Amino acid sequence: MNFRKILALITIILLGIFILQAFLIIPEKGEIALNNFGKADIENRTAQLYIDKSVNSTNEQVIYKESKDKESGSANIVTSIVANYRALDTLGEVTVLFLAATGLSAILYNKKHAKSNFILKEDSFILKNGIKILFPLLILAGSYIIIYGHLSPGGSFQGGAVIATAFLLKLLSSKEYELDENILKIIEVTAGVSFVSIGLYGLYAEGSFLTNFLETGTIANLFSGGIVPIIYITIGLKVAVELTNIINDLMKA
Amino acid sequence: MTLLYSLLILLMLISGIAALIFDKLVNSIISAGMVSLIAAFLFYFLRAPDVAMAEAAIGTGLSTAIFIITLYKTEGRGN
Amino acid sequence: MIDFLEKWSFFGGSVLLILIGLYGVITRKNLIKIFIGLSLMDTGINVLLVSLGYVEGGIAPIITSTINNNSYNFVDPIPQALVLTSIVIGVAVLALGLGVIIKIYEKYNTLDISEIRGLRW
Amino acid sequence: MVNLILIIALPLLAAFLIPLFNYINKKLPSIVVFLTTAINLLIIILNYNQIILEPVIIELGNWQAPFAINIYVGTLELISITVISIISLIIAFYNLNHSNFSSESKFHTLYSIIIAGIYGIVMTGDIFNLFVFIEITTVAAYGLTTFNKDKGYEAAIKYIIIGSISSVFLLMAIGFTYSAVGSLNMAVIAAASNLINPGLVRIISLLFFVGIAFEAGILPLSIWVPDVHSIAPSAVSSTLSGLVFLAGITALIKIFFNLFADPSLYVFLMIIGAISLIIGELIAYQQDDIKRMLAYSSIAQMSLVLTIISVGTKYAISGGLFQLFNHAILKTLLFLTAGLMIKYAGSRNISDFGGIAKKIPLIAVGFSVGSLGILGVPFFNGFVSKIMIVNGSLNAGEYILTFLVLFATVIEMAYYLKVIQTIFFGKISINPHKIVKSYVPIIVLITVVFLLGIYPELITKPLNQATGELLSRSDYISNVLGGM
């Protein structure tokens, strides 16, 4: 324990007290403060409108497989927030991922065409063939998670990460395996451009960026989210490609 | 149920501390992955299955993988 | 005891995790450990955000065949959407940082910040 | 009326397309980025007259205003985006000739996105969206820093570590605010802010301060600034110092004037700013590396702006804002010319610049104009704002502050005049390196400096309007929420 560590410890403890007292505040009458654990207030707040899908319309019940033409149409409310109500955040987030992948490839530029020298030590038969079987399954699972993201838990980030994991395993399993960077680039460009273009089309057709300009269908049907599933597929492709790029670059570094 | 959560959180904190004090970096990275994994469980208990999946896939899987790759590219190259 | 745990285990635990991570960032000398500290902070803030939106006895905000309408007691979906964004941003920054670390190792052949000119403090 | 979201969407679209353009022609990415910045300026000019009449609120995705993300462009935001678009256009023009990096197209990608992020920070009306745009800007800046293959990595690591810590605190502030108010919209939070427990308001706003001040160049959190600014390529240094700081301060102003207008916080801001001002100037005085000197001077200037704005009177705020925009223009000029001088002399030390003015007169004159502008010499744009700052703080009765500002100006004068003296009258002691000629950006910037110096009404009139809007929160709230 030298002087610096003690100083750090004191700072951290003071900071902790400072933050934790926020939870201890007991509001006087009429005042608001942080909610207690498990007592989050949703009633009459933005969250309730998202759950009711009644931001622009009046409050109606949303019923599984019955309600039609509800605002964002997707049964997974988190998805409807990510890809519809707050889609600009998601565009920003995809941009951050794109930035990280671009920056990383610029950082590790010099050795770009070197081969991956990171493989598991023994080129074991079981591992190689295991991954051969696992690879299509993971790709399938990832695609399923993306496409059904508006109906069930999961979505483009999770699915994209699963697909990237599949490529990670493939890269680990054999020296010879190389990703075709041109194809990756094409997917990357297409996905990014189509996300922005969908937004711009909304601006052109309905007068507002990232509008859900397609008809929404019956809740919990596959084709029910309007542009939500389309946006989710573009995000999913983008996430998968960027994460794969990141892994690929790091491995070749 | 509360006890289960509290135990999990305690375990998460212990793995967090362990990740910082282990000498070997591999162990640190595995401990950090452990923290992420427990966090994924906690998200599930907090009724956030989407976040749990994301944390499991990205936090536990990919983050750990890129940490390991970096370790291999740097100090781990010798071993 | 149980009441105390119920109220504090999530809030206190996640804040403590953030602080542990911050302590690691400040005191560790190895760059990879510093980044482990950063990822602990990220995890901590994510748990904190989601637990701020938890509703006792609530259910996941997905309409399914069993939870077939929206009059159930859902948990707050907005923090979950925010945390999804924050997780992805976290991994992006982490990857960029680790790429820079690899370059620094190539230059100095060490990850110890006390031996790297320009990072000592 | 063209929708203002385009100025964020177009740079992003261009950036996503750049790999394709690069495949067609290696020169194309820089041209495309230049064109998008030009189109952005055009869009803003087309909207200018309308926004000056009344603020524009853009609801994204056609959702009703307070419930989804919205973009709010009042007069302050309008002036900011105008200045940003002009400067980004000039830097994009400079990049046409000067970006010979090993991975050039990536540089332009990152540059295009950082501009989009800066616009986003300034315009957004939603606190989580603010976080996302701050992350976009910082991650792009991390990437841009590493384009100096020599020392960029150490600076980038420092930047990434400090940036990630602050972003955690920013997220915490956002989470607390959401938990208390139940909305992420700035206007809703502003409307509810007198209901929040004052202790909690203090905690949240301090967390916000920690999260954003690192972007705005306020000292305890900005220890990364000198490393990053001095090491990054000149175009990046001027973007970071001129535009990112501008965006950071605008975000701080939004938080502390629109969101939580608590007078006790202003005192805190004023003290932090004053300390940071004096320390920044003193360290700048000791520097021999010219870009480090400029970076510390930026820190000092930003602290000056923050301090003066937190005085809180109308006159002082206009002066502070004027100084903020002046600083953006002048620092762009200074960093560009300093970069060219470094290239010419092959050294970063001020003592090696002796007599450089005889060889490259225009660049030396550009640097001097920038310095004199920062010092506030008459006929330069800094003059009016310095006068406003001194008057504003005197009128508000903050005599200590006035003294500190004048003291800081004296230190500033010492180190800037030292550089000018070396450039013009020092002994020639260099064997010059090759230099790419680029006169247009410097001439344009010098013209803007004198234009604002001689006709300050060009900017003071809208600035007074902006200050008025800033001080009447109820108007802001009712603008966004309508009749609610």
C-alpha cells in the first residue's frame, strides 16, 4: 500500500458516498427523487406510452395476434423503442461501431495483408470438424435472432454478435481460412447506406427522418413491424460485419 | 429469491476484485468474463431478456475473446 | 436484513462494481488491467441502469402468447433500450483501445505504464 | 425550408459510402467530404432566416414532441451550427491537399462522422441522444488521434481511458435523471426540474459536469488535451480545439441553463472555471512546443467562457458566447498555420521558428492575426468580445473575476507576443523543409476575423437574441411541449 493507492482509495470512497447518497434522499411532499428498487414509476410516463403504443394515438389495448396497425407493430417493446421510437440513437450506435472498426483498421493498417497467426495450438480433428458443424448452426441462430427480433427476446445486436462469434471460431480453427474483405466491405456499405436511406425515404415520403412509413400489421405476426424488421436486418448485418472486421483486424495485427 | 440475487451480486463483486488483483492476465480476463456472465444472469432476473442476451453474447463472449487475442498479441506471445 | 438486501443489493452492488473498476483504472499499471477496469465500470453502469427501471413483480416487456395484452405489470423498457446501446458502444471503445494497446506493445515491448514515456503519471 | 436533420444524415451517409468511393478513385473521398460540408453550409443558410424568427423543433420519426427524440434549433444552436459549418468547410478544403496518410480514406470517414457528431451534440434535445453523439464525437477523435504514427498511440490511450470514465458518469447522470423524471426529453426535464429534490439536482448536475466537461476542455478532466491536440495532425487539432470544444461548451450551457437552472451551481462553475483559467494560462506560458502552448491556451479560453457565462447576466453571457465563437475561428487559424510552420521548420519548438516570416509571410501573418485576435487587439474579432466580457463581469459586481480575466490576458500577451516576436524578428536558423502551399483557407479565415472585428453586429445581434432565449427557460419549455 503506497501513498498513491491510499489516495485512490480515499477518492473512491468519497465518490461512493457522494453517489450513494443520491439513493438515500427522501423526498419531501411534492418533490421527486430516485425511485426505490423495484418501484420504478411507469404510469403516465413515456414508458407507458411506448408499452401502449399510443404516442400519436389514443390509449387502446394491445392484444396478441389481434391488434392491428399499432404504431410500431412489434411485439417486443424494447425492439420497438430501439428501432422505431428512438431509432436515431441506434443509428448513432451503429456509427460508433463503424467508427471503431474503421479506426482499428487504420491503426493496424501496416500489416493488413498478413495472415492470422492466432490459432489454437493443436489443430485437433474434433475441434476442426466441431466448428465445421457449429459454424452454419451459429449463422442460422444469429439470423433467426435478428429476423425474429421484433417478436421475441433478442435482436440485431445479439444476433450480429452471434454471427461474429461464428466467424471468430472459424478463424480460430484453421490457418487457411480467410475472410474475403471485398465481400465484407460490400455488406458494410450496403447495410449502412440502406439504414440511412430508409431514414431519408421517411423524410421524403412522410416528412420526418426515420419514420415508420410501411404499413404495420397484426401484432406478433412476422410481417408486422413496418420498417422495424428491415431496420433490424440492416443493423444486424452492420453489427455482424463490424464485429467480424474488428476480430479479423485484431487477429492479423 | 432476494438472497440468491444478493449472493450473485456478491460473487460478481468478488470476481471483479479478483480480476484486478490476479497476477496472471489470463486469470484476470476470465474473471472479468465471469463478472459479465453474472451480470447477464442479473439482467435476466431483472426481466430484461434482451439485455441479458446482449450481455452474454457481447460482454461475455466477444469482449473476452478480444481481450484474449490482445493478450496473445502482446505479453502472451512468448507462452 | 432481507429488506436491506432487497433495497440495496442491486443499487449498492452496481455502484460498488463501478467504484472497483475505477479503483483498478487508477491504480493498476498494466494497460490490459486498466481496460479490464473500464469494462467492469461499463458492466456496473449497465446493471445500475436496468435496475433503476425494475418494477417489483413486473414481467419482461414482450407481448407473447401467454402475456397476450399490454395491461400486465411490465418493467420499464426504456432503460433496457438504453443499455443495449451502451453495451455496443462499450465493446466498440474497448476494441479500439485494445488495438492501440497492441501498437503500444509493438513500440515499447511492455504494457507497464510506468515504463512508457508519455503515459506515466 | 429544408429539414435540418439532413446536416447530420448526409455526413453519415457520405461516411458509410466512402469505402465505395475509395474503390473508384483514391482522391474521391476527400472531395465527397468537402462537398457534403459545402451542402451543409447551404442547408443552414437556406434555413437561417426562418430560424432566427422562431426556433425550429424537428420531431424524428413523426412521433409527438416530448415522447421521442427531437432536435431543437434555437438561435444559439443556429449560430453554433453556422460557425461549425463554415469552419468544417474550411478544414475540409485544407484536407483536400494535406491529408497524405497511409490510410487516407479512413481519415476522411472519421472526419465526416466527427462533424456529424458535433452537429448532433449542438442540436439534440434529448439527453441520451446527447450521450450517443458525444460518444460518436469522441470515438472519431480517438481514431483521428492515432493518425500520427509517431506518438499518437500514447495520447490516444490517455484519451480513451479518460473518455470512458467520463462516459460512465454521464450515463449515471442520465439514468438518475430518467429515474426521477421519467423522460429523457430536455424540455420535460426542465419543466420538472423545480420538483426534483435540490440535493439530487446537485448530484445529477455534478455528474453531468464530469461527463461533459472532459469534452469541453475544463482542466481537472482535460489533462488529455495537450497530448492529443499537440500530437494529432493539424486539421484534427483545429477540429478538436475549435469545434469539439465549442460543442462541449454548448452542451454544458444546455445542461446548466436549460435543464437545471440552480444558482448555487453557477458559483461552482465560476470557481472551477477561474481556477482552470489561471492554471491553463500559466502552463501555456511555460511551453516551448507551439502546439502544446496552443492547446493549453484553448483550455484557458474555454474556462474563461465557462466562467463568464456562469456570471449569469445577459451582457456577460453574450460576451462569453461571442468569445466562444471567436475562439473557434481563431484556434482553427492558429492550429492550421502552426501546423504549416512546423512542417516548414521541421521542428515544433518555438525557438526554431526564428525569422520564419521572411520565408512564408502569409502563414506567419495568419498566425499573428490569430494571436492578436485571441488577445483582443482592436479591429480583431476578439476585441469586442473581450470588452463585453470585462464590462459584463464589472457590471455584475464580480471584481475579482474581472481582475483574474485581465491577469490571464496579461499572461496570454506574454506568450503570444513572444512567439510573434520570434517569427518576425528572430534569427533565421532553419533549413526549410518542403511545404504544400495552401493559401485559400488562411485568407478566408483572416477575412472572417476582420469581418467580425469591424462589423461585430453581424454576430452580436443574433447573440443577444440567443442570450434572451437562454435566460427564459419557460419559453424553451413551452416551445417544445406546446400547450402541455
